[in-house]
Amino acid sequence: MSCILYDDSDCVLDHWTLPIELRRNERRSFTRYGERNEVESVSIKAGCRLTVWTEMNYRGSQYVFNAPYTQDRHETLKRDVQLAFLEDNIESVECTCRP
Ligand SMILES: [Ca+2]
Ligand SMILES: [Ca+2]
């Protein structure tokens, strides 16, 4: 999988039984109550980009995570002052990767 979302810090799960996994060029707007506003950490494969929105249907505030070419990127949202507004606030996501 190219982008993986977790409902707790440090890329582990809290209530979810599985992380939300996106293939390259896959986008998803969360419709289920238990998916919306629950993401707390993310993993992005090397060379991929994860775009997140704070509202369903790719609306609201947007943030773009770029992983470098050479290594995967892991982020816990609350640990970065610039990302903290995203914690338990993401409702739609898109994963793209360089060819
Ligand atoms: Ca959560
Ligand atoms: Ca939200």
C-alpha cells in the first residue's frame, strides 16, 4: 500500500481493526462515522504524496504530505505544530505516487 492511515498516534490502531490503506492514485471520502475525524498518524511510501482534507468530498482545509524519494515518511499529527489541526479531523484523502 502507498498511503496508510491510523486512528492512534505512532502508526498504531485504537478502535479500528485495520488501518485505512490506499493504493497509488486512490482517493476516498469517509462516509462512515467511525472513519471520519479519527486519523492521528499517517505513513506515506517513498515517492508518494498524501493529500488530506478536514471535510468530506475533498473540502475544508487541505494539507499535502510528500514523502522523499528515498524513504518512507511517518507522521504523528499532534507532534507537529503545523499538523496538529489535522488530528481527529481528516474526512477525505488522496494518495498519488511518482511513476
Ligand atoms: Ca483517533
Ligand atoms: Ca473534520
